[in-house]
Amino acid sequence: MKYGILSVIALLFACIVYTQDMAPLLEEAAKLEKNLKETEALEAYQSVLKIQPGNIIALCKAAELTGRIGGRLKDNDQKATWFTTAKAYAETALKQKQNYADAFYVMSYTAMKLATVTKGKDKAANLRDMKYYADSALLFNPAYAGALYISGKWNTEIYNLNVAEKAAVKVLFGGMPKASLEAAIRHFEKARTANPWMLVNYLDLANTYVQNHSTGKAIEILSKMVKMPPRTGDDELLKAEGRTLLASLQ
């Protein structure tokens, strides 16, 4: 099946080289992503970039998919390699268009990913970038669900830092930045309103409600989440984690 998909992409690629029209290949890539064929979708976006290295849509999508696929790897060094590649796509996207919410979002997204595999000053720097670029995306689009989710995630990450990590963050930020579970919940809830299908947001929201001693709200969120259809390649695993958490709370 995969080889059939790649053959279609190769045929589209050959046609596009001749016409320089990216629309067919971008449409095919979006279709593959919708059908949860994320590796093939990434390859399609990369095919666009072979012809148009500055294509903003392909750059943003390549950044997000590289980060998402890399996040499923077991080894942290391998994850870091994929996340660094994702960041390179995001940086190129931002250079192409400085007033584009998606470019700021993928910069924030890749910083969030890198923060999971770094320590000390590097982790602190990624947390700083995570917030800065999420805030920048929200300046251009206050209802950007992905950026709202990352803003919530940033609050939980800062709130749950250990002593050594807090020391590194204080040096970089010039003091401990304000973060709270209540602020995280506000952002997660706004993200849920903006995009009610983002399962990772449901899971993090539920976990934050648990930590904030609101078990009833967590159960309510998880009960909805586990019945929702998958929209990304991560969602079945997220639902399994949600079912486990829900069972532990009931």
C-alpha cells in the first residue's frame, strides 16, 4: 500500500516539476495526513520543498510532522535529532514570512518538543522560546488552538520544574516567570473551544485538573476524550492513556 502511495506522489512530483504548480502535491499531502498516513504525508511535503524550498505551507507542515513522528521514537538522542530537524524547518518558515501565525506556532511547537529531551540551560532556553513563539502566534491569531494549547503546556511545565531546572530558568528569565495550574487550565479550555478535536489538549487538561484537585472535571474531560475519533497519528495512544487515567479516577 505504501509503495502505491509513493508511486502517486512520484507521478505528481514529475508533473509538478514540469508545471511548478504545488497545489496537487500539497492537496495529496493534506489528504495523506488526514488519513493518518503521516510518514507518507511528510515525504509529500518534503517533495514540495525539493522544488520550492521556501514554500511556507510545506515548511510548517514538515516541521510539525517531523516533531510529531520523532516524538514516537523511544531513544532520546533519536528524538533530539528529529526535533532539531523540525526546528530547522520552522526557522526556515519564519524567515519566509514574519507575520504568519503558523510559522510562529511551529517554532513554539519544536521548542516544546526539544524541551522534553534537554536539560539545564538548554531546557530553559527551549521553555523561553516555547512561550515567546506561542505568544507571537496568538498576537496574529488569538484563537489559534495549537498556540493556546502550548501556552497551557508551558504553564504546567514551569509549575512542575524541579529545583535545578528552576534555577536555570531563573537565570535565563531574570527571575521565576509566573505560571500556575489555573492559567494552564484557562489556556487549555480556550484551546478546546477553538479546536474541540485536539486529543492531546484533552489529556493535558485532564491531568492538570487532577493536579489541581478537580477530579470531577478530569473525569468529565476524559469521558469525552475516549469516545472521540483519532485525528493524528498520536491519538490512539493518547486515548489509551486517557482510558488508563480515567479508570484510576473512577
